[in-house]
Amino acid sequence: MKLTLFGAQRYDRAFFDRVGRAHFAQCGYRIDYQESLLTEATVALADGSDAGCVFVNDQVTRTVLAGLKELGIRIVLLRCAGYNQIDLVAAQELGITVARVPAYSPEAVAEHTLALIMTLNRHTHRAFNRVREGNFSLDGLLGQNLHGKTVGLIGTGKIGLATARIFSGFGCRVLGSDPVEAPEFLACGEYVALDTLLAQSDIVSLHCPLLPATHHLIDADTLALMKPGAMLVNTSRGALVDTRALIAALKSRRLGALAIDVYEQEGPLFFQDRSFEIIDDEVFQRLMSFPNVLVTGHQGFFTEEAMTEIAMVTLGNLQEWERTGSCTNRVLPD
Ligand code: NAI
């Protein structure tokens, strides 16, 4: 069984090779690592493979799926939880199984959310640079205690819940908004309507999936409902927020601070060294110009534990499908 892994980074190779050797040696899987993302232009790279493996920014459209089918590929393995990048209806019609990694260390993303909030609030990124240059002044580094603040979580699934537990431990009041309420969440927070969450939270953090119903969930209207000066954090998916509306809210000083690990147009930017290139994205560059904006390049998942789990579950999905023709982690259209 041969697998073409698209968008392969050095670390993907390291974890897939290590997990493959340790746990799937008897399966004899051969992995062809391709740096290119899966697109209409690169689909042919999967020629000779039985399975394709993609991440968050591959655009697995109907045309791409049809191309994969022509090459004889019958399973697409998502090495991530989100599946907004794949046309599930087309996959089903073409008889291609789609499997994902539904949960891999939700704490990895929850802890990165905390890291972003702490950095932005206590300005440790600026302090680090100042101290290295012998500048020990504190002007501009004033933060706020998180203890006693209200943190609103939109989405209280696995990552939202892990985040709720962290902030509850900090002594924060934790609010949640989710159409499906989780009893475990009630141990550290309370459910309120979205409008109430936006109006009362000092920090609003997004932990829901990107779906047609959640596209631009945070736009000019919902930003106007937020507490003036509040912080917004998005470690979920870029298109949950309307980036232009964010820029307007930052310019008007209505939004106090913004931390993002994901960006609506991240596809052409993220996961590559572009430090010698001119970045053409004016919206992204405007965002970067604000002193109260912190951006990381989709690294919430990037811990040893999560990477190991991703490789384990992805290869496990392939193994289960090969043995049974089906897969527990299969994703079907709604
Ligand atoms: P999950 O499926 O456990 O939880 C998602 C929750 O969002 C569910 O409880 C669902 O009912 C809720 N939800 C759906 N629509 C909603 C709405 N309109 N308003 C409020 N809540 C809504 O998913 P999990 O594992 O917690 O992941 C959440 C998201 O985090 C993923 O969809 C993915 O986009 C993102 N993610 C980001 C990573 C990163 O590296 N930055 C890594 C992994 C996931």
C-alpha cells in the first residue's frame, strides 16, 4: 500500500517515519512525501499510490477528487481534525472514503491559546527583545490580571473544554456558547447566549469548526456586540472571522487586542519560510502593523504529543480501511 503525503514538511516525515516503523512495520506502508499541496496542478504526483494524505490548506475540490479517482485512489486521509477543505459530497459520489483525526491532544491547541493570551496581555514578546538590547524600561508593558476576568468560549467541544479548564484554574469566570451543550463544561463554566457572551467577556476565544453556518461568525455586527477593549483569539479556522471587519475594529480601538493562529487567506503564506519574499497580501500586512496584534502560523497543534497522535491515527485509519473496507473516523457530508 502506497500513500502520497501532500504538503510534507520535515517534521511530518520525522513523525510518520517514526510512528510507521514503531507501530505499522508489518503493514509495509510506503510513504511518498511531496512538498506540494494537493491541487489540480499537483494531483498527478499521487500516480501509483493507493491513498492520499492532506492537511488543512490543501484544496480538495471535486475536480481534485475526480483526478485522484482516475489515478485509482480510494481513500483520502486528513491528518487534521477540520474537514472544511474537502468537498465531502463529491467524495461520497465518487466513492472515495475520507477519514480524519477527530481528536489529537486538544490540550495542544488549548495551551497555545493560553500562550497567545499571556503573550499579548503581558507583552513578553516585546520584553524579550527589549531585555536582549539592554532596555529594562517597563513603559508599554502594562498588562492585566487574568484572575477575575471573564473568558468567553465559542465552541465547547474537546478544545473549548480543555481551554475552559485552564481558565477556570486561573480564577476566571468562564462563559460558553455552543448549540450542543456538554455536561462536563458545567464543572468550570456556564452556558449563555452568544450575544451575552460577547457583551460580557474580556477575552473571546473561538473553538468551533468552520461550517457554512459559522463562516464569518465574527463580523462587523458581532464585533459591535463585544465589550469595548476586549481581546479576540482565533486558534480555530481563519474564515470564522471577517478579517477586514477586524481591521476596522482595531483601527477604531473598539477591539483591544487580537491573537490569531489561523488566517482566512493563510494557504499561500503559512508553513513556509517567506522571510526573503515580498508578502503580497495587503490585509495580512495591515494586520501585522498593529502593535496589539499577535499572529502565529497555525502552530496550535504542533506538540510532540499531538504530532505522534496525528501519525498514529492517520496510519491507523488506513490500516482499518484496508482490513475492513470501512473506517471509524470516516467523515460524511451532513
Ligand atoms: P469539536 O468537534 O470537539 O468541538 C467543536 C464544538 O463547536 C462542538 O461542540 C460544536 O457543537 C461547536 N459548534 C458548532 N457550531 C457552533 C456555533 N455556531 N457556535 C458555537 N459552537 C459551535 O472540535 P475540537 O476538536 O474542539 O476542534 C475545534 C476546532 O479547532 C476544529 O474545528 C479546528 O477548526 C480547530 N483546530 C485548530 C488547530 C490548530 O492547530 N490551530 C488544531 C486542531 C483543531
